[in-house]
Amino acid sequence: MTNIVEPKRRQLDEEGYLILEDVVTGDDLQLLQDAFDRVESETHDAWQQQIENPPQKKPYGLGPTAHVVTPVVQHDDLFVDLLEHPATQPFLMSFLGPDVKMIDNALHSKPARTPAHTHWHRDARTWDHEPESWTKDEWSRWSENRGSDRPFLKIKVFFFAYDVGDNTGAFSVLPGSHKREVEDTPPTERLEELAGHVKLTGPAGSVAIWNGRILHTSMDNTDDHARRMLLFNYTHFDMPQYEYCVPDQTLADRIRQQRSPWCRQLMGLERMPL
């Protein structure tokens, strides 16, 4: 770990979240936005049908108006690149360990001038995990760069495709709540009344990383712009992927032929040897 990463690593352990700015910049950011816009446009009609006839099994973040495309990695190899972005991988290894796997991924756009569709809640009941399948060597490798006492159960990574401000339906968290016993639904009439919460904001190209156990929500989007992000959810290799994010045969073959052993592990295709 570099001296630059170390303070961020402590923050993720103690507070349960962090923001990295300037992760995607320049031409790479333009390519990301172009791909985002294209997929959003191509799936517009399906999104409208989804609003009119909501599915019984809802993918991550699907509210009454949200435009959600999952899995997004099948739409462009650029999204696979983000899955294993070098800026996020040190944190995954430090807090999940050597058996990291993606369990779901999505494009998420929360339209302008739409209310929040969820309350304060957690995505995981526990904040740590003891992988039953780890070998002695894997525990040793974890110990070399571990960022917490025990491996986290889940980590989520959000790439901001466009600027996210205080009023853009900002994803919000209660710092430190991943390690504390607090109510899943705090007794507040308005989301913003929860004392001590933090809105995760930043310019396009920023990344939010957070523990799935932390108490969180998304605020009302009172802005004139949609909140537009890409979401990646990581856990351990022995945990099942969400069914709709299991790579189909075409994608799996392409990943096996063109991508690294690390990427193949992240996609849930095979464990990478130590």
C-alpha cells in the first residue's frame, strides 16, 4: 500500500466509505460518458416498459422511475475495464481478500426532479465474513495487506459518469454504522433528518467505495439533471452471483479468451491461482 492509499484505507475501515476523485479523466472519461449515453439511449424503450410493468424480481436500485440496466458489462468492454480498475482493486484486496468476485453490476440513472424511493437501510446483516474455503496461504496473503480485523462481507463501488452534487439524489451514508448496531429504519420523517449522515458527491470520474453493511439511502433528486452512475457489487468467490448477472456463454467465452485470470475470477468464472 502506498502512503496515498493508506489514509483512505483507514477511512474505509473506520467510517465504512470513501470517495476517490479523478479516477477516470480526460479522453477516458469522454469514452465512459459516450458508452453510458449510448446504452441509456439503446435501452430507453425497455426502461419505459419497465416503468409501466415493473418486474416481480427487481434488480438493484430499481425504483418507480429509475433507469437501470443490468448487467451492464455485456454492453461494452469498457465496463469490464471498470470492473477491474486499478484504483479500486487495492481496496477490494485489503477488505475482501484474495477471493474477490463481482455479484452484480448495473448502469443506474435516477431522473431529475424525482423523489427517493427507499429509506435508510443496510444491504448486509453482518459487516465481516470468514471465508470457509480459504487456504492457509490465502489467509497469509490477506494478512499481508489487510485493512480490517476481518474480511468485509460486501463492498460496492460506484463510478460517477457525470457530476453528482448535493441535490442530485446523492447517495448518502451514516459513517461508522457498518460497525454499530443501529436501527435499519431510523425514526425520521425525512431522510435528511438523520443526524450525522454524509452525502457522497463528486465530479464526473469520481468513485465511491462503501461497505454493504453501512446504513445508507439515496436522497430526493431535486436537480435538473439525472444522477448517472455505474455500480459494481463485490463479495467472496463462495457467495452466489445474482442470477441476472451470471455471464452468458458469449460473454464468458470472450472473458476467458481475452481477459486476465484476475478478471476471470471477478466475473465468477474461475478462481485465480495464488
